[in-house]
Amino acid sequence: MRCSVRYFAFVIAVFFSAHSFSQCKTYQLNAKKDTIDCTDFNDLKQGYWFTKVENNHGEPGYQEEGFYKNNRKEGAWTRYNLMGDVIAEENYKWGYKNGVCRYYNLIGLLKEESWRAIDPKYPYDTVRVYHLDNPDKYDLKIMKVEASTVKHGTWNYYDPERGTIIKTEEYVIDQLVTNKKANTGFINADTSLQRKTADSLSLNNKKKPLEVLEYEKKNSGKKKIKVRDGATGVN
């Protein structure tokens, strides 16, 4: 009975492994034989990718990892310097920055940014337009958002040595509504813009995709991933 169960499990594992490979025109295998860096037969990047860029003409190199969906970044992405230190944690939707993104130097956290990605299929949003003669009344207006992603929400700038906030900015659809420095009060505050907050503009859900959580659990504790070429030879 045990032999039958083991054989059945082996057949299932081989089936899913072969199925995964069959979806990829080119791919890599990491140390645990997981398929990564998959390019499908439409030449679109799919699934988990680990990329390394060397120093080039004075520009520092980096490594990054995350997921692609139809050639666009999706969900949580992490960037490292070539020594393996985290320098950025970003979130993407439809290939554009979305939600909170954090940036670091070797000392600590430098900046937190808040972004809102715009669905390429529906580049419109509903906003409140207040009456000039009565600021307590407003009409709803549908407007087209020209950018692919816009500043939206709180931006914090940090002193990396102390870990304290030195400046905060608030944005609504790329418009700066408040700008304050720590312990000095507000500057450049525009209360009229604060009234024009879009009805539908709340920060998007920042939960990581299930695929990301499963992959991170499976590969916890690893910074770098050794790979070998898995090109199928199909042109």
C-alpha cells in the first residue's frame, strides 16, 4: 500500500513539474528545482523572477525578485544591492507602483511612498468638484487620469540614523495637499485641495499575493538563488 501511495505521489509530482515546464519557452531552475524566470510561448514573463544587473558606467548594480503576470510586475518586489542588502520594497499592480513602497540605505529607512496604479482598461475616476459660491456643496465628476500611476496618500521622509520622520507629504491623485516638516507645523497647505478627495481613492489592499507568500515560505532565509539554464531550444 505504501509503495502504491509513494508511486502515486511521484507520478503527480512529475506531472505538475512537466506541466510547469511545458508552459515556459525558456526558464531557469533554482537550487530546489523550482521553475523561475519563465518566459511563455508568447514571450511574456510569468511567475517568479530573480534578476541581477551588474554595475554599468558608474551606475550601481542591483538584484531584484518578485512576480510577473503577463510581462507586468505584480504584487511585492524586493530590490537588493549586489552585497545582498535590501534597498527597496515595492508593490505593483498592472505593472505600475501601487500601495506603499519603502527605500533604504545601509543605515536604515529613508522614505515611504504611497502610490495608486490606474487600471489601463479604465483610466477614469470619480472626484468631487466643489461649488465656488458654496464650498459645502459639490458635484461628482468623472475625470480621466492621464498617468499610469499617481502619488496618492502619505509620503514620509526619515532620518535613517534615528528612525524618525523629518517630513511628511500628503497627495491626492498627484496633487500635494499638505506638506509639513517634523516639529515645525504645516507649510504650503492648500485646504481647497483637501476637500477634493476622490470618493473611490482609498489605499489598495497591501496583502501579498498567495503565490508570493507560498514562495517566501518555501524559500525563507535565502537572499540569493542559484539557477541553471532551462532553455527548451524552441525559437
